[in-house]
Amino acid sequence: MDGGAPSSVCADWVNNIINPADLHSADVVIVSGGIIGCWTALHLARAGKRVCVIEKAEIAHHGSGRNRGNVRVQLREAVERDLINRSLKLWQNFEDGARSTVEYRVTGNLLVSYDETIVSGFQIEVDRHRAIGLEARVVQAAELRNLVPAISRDIVAGFLTTQDGHINGQLATWEAARQAKLAGVRFFRGTIAERIEHDQGKVTAVITSAGRFPTECALVAAAGDSASLLEPLGIKTPISLALHQILVTEKLPFITGPYLRCALPRISFCQTASGTLLLGLGPASDLALGAPQAVEAKKVEAISRETIRLVPALADAHIVRSWTGLFDLTPDGRAIIGPAEHIEGLWIATGFNGHGMAITPAVTESLAQTILGETPQVSLAAFSPTRFEKPLEIEISDEPVSRIGHLGNLVAPPIH
Ligand SMILES: Cc1cc2nc3c(=O)[nH]c(=O)nc-3n(C[C@H](O)[C@H](O)[C@H](O)COP(=O)(O)OP(=O)(O)OC[C@H]3O[C@@H](n4cnc5c(N)ncnc54)[C@H](O)[C@@H]3O)c2cc1C
């Protein structure tokens, strides 16, 4: 087993020698070679901007290359609904226009339970999802076994939504980077952004381990590392970290069509386009900044045990790989996206709470439009970085939410 994410390097990326003469100014400097950084760079370059991407490690090396690619519509927070709806369309367009597949498929999401009392909440969720125009239904024994033929007989029922998708995050991030490079974006990999320079309330440069990049516009999209660039500027980014561990099986025959999640315990997995299963068990564990992120044997054991309980036929499946990845969490479960209030030209996109891959296409499209001074396709006002300046207001929704309603937030506490 290895502790890192797989990395795909193709001929397009072999030549990465940084020539100091290259460090001339850019219209926008983006800190991050993750999916948010690469895709925002792509939009801006297509709009005619000169863009540099600064990445301290490698494209897709962190969350964007380590996730499970669930493009989840089910139990999505109301504030992210327009983003996920728009993203479903943009993911399909991206798949259709990619040089080779990024493995985007519509799979649906199936939430199942061993517990009758949890199942009683499924109908409430079905009604709530239908009321907002989504296809949803409660799935009983016969259909359940059609969708997941070898599922445990102890599972009582399921809650199915059908529009959710699945993406290979590693492939998608590299494809966004490849298209961005073609559009003229210059990538500086293995280069650390050390600080944002500003003068009289305006961004003047990004200072990196490879030199100074003069610019009037900088985007910090460095996930959990964003705070170390923003806090010295007096910008509050209350991000905490949680560690999640994934196990990968060998290629298997058909196990499940939809992305399968159990309400309690929170074991979940998808079957990738190539037939492997990506297994995980929530909730993710809190992690101090800088703490080791190693694969843990006791988690391998817990994930394996609960997987076998859910689908007993998987007892003989081989685990071929495991890795860990970080969720960057905010106090209200929402990402932090938008302009910094006191420094003109400084933009932030971070804190995607372990579910950012799904909404990336719409987030980056609207973020780029806002940076360009255009009206965004989807408003990002609810994600404003300035909301932490005052005490957080808890929004009360009129929608009837069941006991499982909070499971949309992947790091929510277990159901009691
Ligand atoms: C195990 C796991 C499972 C997940 N499953 C799902 C899922 O099923 N569905 C879903 O929607 N989302 C999922 N996510 C979340 C999703 O992967 C992230 O929300 C998404 O990838 C966010 O991407 P990003 O670009 O913000 O961050 P990242 O991919 O982490 O990119 C940030 C980049 O910034 C770079 N960086 C940091 N500091 C600096 C610096 N000073 N200078 C230069 N570069 C710097 C880092 O090296 C990194 O490459 C999962 C995440 C994990 C970890």
C-alpha cells in the first residue's frame, strides 16, 4: 500500500524547467494546481487573460487527486443546489470535450440502512427532493437487489436519487490543466507561493520560491494551506482539517450501479468505470495542521469489516491500494469563495468541506466571471469570505428534513 495519490504525467508535462526570464507579469496568478485552480485558470485564459498557476507539489497531488468523485445531488445543502444543477451539465460537456475520457457517468446515489427508524426518514427525503424537481424514490427489497445484487439481506430499504454522477478526479484535474495550458496558462509546478505582496490596499505580486510574480490579481485556492497565505494579511479563514482514508479494491465484476452509502455506520463506496471499488468510512477524523497523514491499519480493518457486512460477497476482494486525503472544513460547512474585503485584486476559493469536486465546474465558471467583472451564472454571495467577520447566523429552513438530512455534510457527526 502507498500513502500518496496516484500521479499521471503525460508527455505534455515533461518540460517543466523554470527559466527566471519567464517570471514576467501575469494578469492573474493562481496559487493551486488543484481542480479549483486549474479550472479557474482555464476560464480566465479563454477570456483572454494571461494566467500563471503556482503549485507547490504536482497537479492533482492533494484532494483533487485523492477523492472518490461522487458528483452528489442527494442531500445537497440548499445553498449549493444551483451550483450542483449547473455542474451536472458542465461535467457532461467536459466529458464530451475531453481529449480522452474523465470517466464522467450518471450513476445515481443510493443511501441504505439496516435500521427501520432511519428508513422511516427516507420518504420525507424523497418528498423533499421531488419538491425541488429531482428524481427520487424509496427502493424496497427487489429493486435494491437489482441495483446491488449482493447487498446484505439485513438492509431494510434504500433512498435513491438518479441524477447524481461520478467523475475520476485525478483525470478531470489533469484534463482541466491540459486544456488550460493549451489556452496559454503557464504552470509552475514544484513552486511554493510564500506570500502575497500588496501596497496601498492593492495586490502587487505573489512571492514564490522561484521568484516574484508581479500581478494585480491573485487567487488563493490552496485548500487547507490557504490560511497560511491569508492570515498574515489579516484575513480570517477558519479552516480545520479532517483526514479521510480510502481503500481501493482490484477490478471486480458488477457490484453496484449507483454510488452506495449506508446511513449508519457510514460505510460507502462507488464502483469506478474500470471496475475497482473506492471504499471509505465516515466521519473523517480531525487532524492538527502538520500532523502525519499516514494510512492506519485500524481504519483498513474497520473499512473492510463494514464493507463485508454491507456486501458479504466482497469478503474475498483484494485491496490493492490505500491513501489518505484531507477535508478542508469551515464552521458552517460552506466553501469560502469571493474577493477579500480589504485588499483589491485578492480572491479566495477554499474550504470545500470534502465535497467540492462535484460543484467545481459551476464554482469556477462563476468565480472567473466575477473576477472578470461579469454577472456570474450562479451567485456566489452565500460563500462570501467576509461572513466570518460577524457571528455566524444559523439559517432555519422551512423544508421538512429527516434524521438523515445532515448526511449531505460528509463530516457531520454520526446519527444518535
Ligand atoms: C479522500 C477524499 C475524498 C473526497 N471525495 C469527494 C467526493 O466524492 N465528491 C466530491 O465532490 N468531493 C470529494 N472530496 C473533496 C474534493 O476532493 C475537494 O473539495 C476538491 O478537490 C477541492 O479541490 P481544491 O482545488 O480546493 O484543493 P486541492 O486539490 O487540495 O488543491 C490545492 C492545491 O494547492 C497547493 N498548495 C497549497 N499551498 C500552496 C502554496 N503555498 N504554494 C503553491 N501551492 C500550494 C497544494 O499542493 C494543492 O495541490 C474528497 C476529498 C478527499 C480528500
